[in-house]
Amino acid sequence: YSKDECIVVAMNDEAVLVGKPIAERLNCPLVMLMMDNIAVPGEDVDFGGMAGSGDFTYNSDLTQGEIDDYASEYHSYFDEQKREVFQKLNEMMKQDSVLDSKMFHGRVVILVAESLKTGTSLNIAVNFLKPIHIKRIVAASPVSTVQASDKAHLLCDDVHILDIKPNYMGAKHYYSQNNIPPHEQLVAMVSENLKKWI
């Protein structure tokens, strides 16, 4: 992608550490897309997730029947979670000011994760990008589940995953160092990169 105009999008705090060297190698902007998943209570299942824009995206691995059943059973819980997540993301965005949709126009967008577990974050990111005129969407992650890798191939134009784990054991299991800097420090990294582009 060195001949393309690119932008690297970190899909969470940890992804900044993966995305930073990619952005440096491609000499392109690095931004953070504020998002958060909402899980079904008591189950290891994402009901969906929300971007800082306030758009909620259902987990596309769920059938419409499953979505309706969960929504009916946990209606009040999900409404409260959506409000809390939206408020949290808004506070982070006000504080950080790290995302401007104009920066995406005409670029190859590289969505970066430290690991892909379900693919819900990719769903959220792709929905965020839909109204923006971009060149291509690329998914990049050092490690992924089979399920998330399949999702990435459906949603993105290109996929670069180093290792697909049939028996995924959580992101921290695959890294020798798990000392993630505080959110404010990661935002400072992104802001430092962006100074060259804004």
C-alpha cells in the first residue's frame, strides 16, 4: 500500500500499538475510532456495538430471531448500556478530538486490531465508513479467531491476519508484553502522528 494514500484506524486502545508502526512505515495518518461492544448478560456473546457517532450495529453473527429474543428479554438493559456507552464515547471524543471523517475521503482505510475475536468491531467500523467515499477497506490484525477472519473476508477488500487460532484464548495470551499505556498516553501518540497531517 506504499503507493496509495492510506489512513490507519486503530479500533481500540491496544490497536494503537499495532497501528503506529504501520502508519510510520506507510507514512500516513493514524487515528482512533471510538467504539465499544455491548454483550448479552451472562453470555460470551456480543449483542452489537456502538461507534462514537451514536450508530448501533447488531452482531451480524446473530440471526434475526436471536436478536429479537435478546432484545425482548433484555430490552431495558440494552437501552441503559447504549446510553452509558454513548456517553462514555462522547466524553472520550470531546477529550481526544482524534477523528475527522474528512481524512478518510479517497484513501485506503486500514482497520487495525490487536486481535479479532468476533468481528463485531469490524462491523461497527465498516458501518461508520459506509457514507464516506473511500478507496478500499483493509483489515489487519496479528491474531484472529476463525469466525472473525471469515467476517473480515466478507466485510473488507483485503485482509492481513498473521495467525488464525481455532482455539482462541484471548488477546493477552498471544503477547509477551501486556503493559498497555494509559488511554491518555495512547491518544498523545495518535495526536503526535496527526500533527503532520492536519
